[in-house]
Amino acid sequence: MTDWKTLSHAYGEASEIPALIEELRTHPNDTLWQDLWSRLCHQGTVYPASYAALDALCELARALPPPDRLSPLMLIGAIVASDDVHGMDHRPAEIVELLIPELRRLADESMRTQGLGPDRFVYLLQAASAFAGDLFWGRHLSDLVDGEFPGRCPGCRHELFIVIGTHGFFVTAQEWVGSRNAKSRRNPISRADQRDLSDGAAWLYATAIGHAQSQVALWIQHIFGTTVCPACDHSFNVADAIAEVYPNLRR
């Protein structure tokens, strides 16, 4: 049995975590999820209590019907994908690995929910990426929901705004939201051909297509497409420019 008093989370010792999870089982609401998230994955940082809670969170997701699993799967995915571990010498991979087959099944069932919108699908696909071992997109794929990724040109190192989604497909070196910047240089992104995708990119695309999420699949093709830097005219792969912002987490 877990001795929660000996474990820590973002705000101290973790004795209240089982009660929070149990309350979410009987009276789920956004406020409780926010409270639990802030304790177990505070601004992306995870703690001993975060990993200790994985089994109970997985059990909670299992007890819910597929359309209602988004919150627990997102939190589990964020814990699994985090590269910022506090209060432990290393990431306890052995705890995670025991749950991966079940988590992948639960995520797949939820992604098959009929009528699932693209935003909710992206959040589930991000969690599924973490469960599949792709920790980079297991953390950053959800930027698709906002329609913008931070980037940096691999050539001149200029900071970029990479727009993919409902606002279009382009890269710019200036703030682009608002009329003041309406005439800023915007270079189009050429999407990758599905036949040229490999490894994690191919898996993301195939998963979206396999779940009838053609819009998300199109977005993914642009993530792994190419463009030209508006600051220096250097051609680059979009995913590489996104990865340049997170040098400590390999893609």
C-alpha cells in the first residue's frame, strides 16, 4: 500500500491525493481536475506522487466510458511525457511501462468516439503519443489546438511563429495576430507527402487517418512539411524548427 505521507507533489506532502481522485470518481468537475493537475504536473514538472498516482488515474480512466476519458488520459500523458522530474533521481520508467498496454488501449477506444471533434482528438493523440514512447509530440502536439507553434530557424536562429491549423499554414518572423501585422511576411508551408513520412510522423498521420480525422491528418502533414525562413530565406523542415525551441527534449 502506498504511504502517501512520504511522497511529495508541487505543494508538499501528498496525503490528500487519494481523496481527490476518489472525489473525481464520484463527482467529476473541472475545478477538481485543475486542483489535481496543479499538484501532480505543475507547469510540466512531475513529482514522486505523480508516478504513484498513475495506477489510480488509469483505473479511473478505465471506469469511464470512452467519450469521458479525456481528462485522466491527458493528465497521465502529461506525467508520462514530462522531462522535468522533481524529488527523484530519475524517471521511474518501470512504473510507466507496466501501464502502457492498458493506456494505449484506453486512448485508442476514446479516439474512436463517434463525432469526436479535431481539438479533442488532438489532445487524445498527444496522450497516445506519450504512451507510444514519443515524448516530444507527447508534450507539444496540443499546440495544434491553438494553431501556432513556437519555432526557431535552424539557419539564422531567428525566432519564428509557425501557424498550422484553422488559421492557415504559414511561417512568419513577426507577431501575426491583429491588423497591425496583417502585412507581415508570411511564407507558406508545403505539406509533406504521406509517402515520405516515417517513424513517429507516419504513426501520427496513420493514427489520424485510421480514426477518420482527415483534418488532423492534414495538420500533421504540415508539421512535417517544409518552408522558407522569412528572415534569412533558409529552407528547413518545419518539425526541425519546432524542435530547435526545445533542445533538451529529442524529437
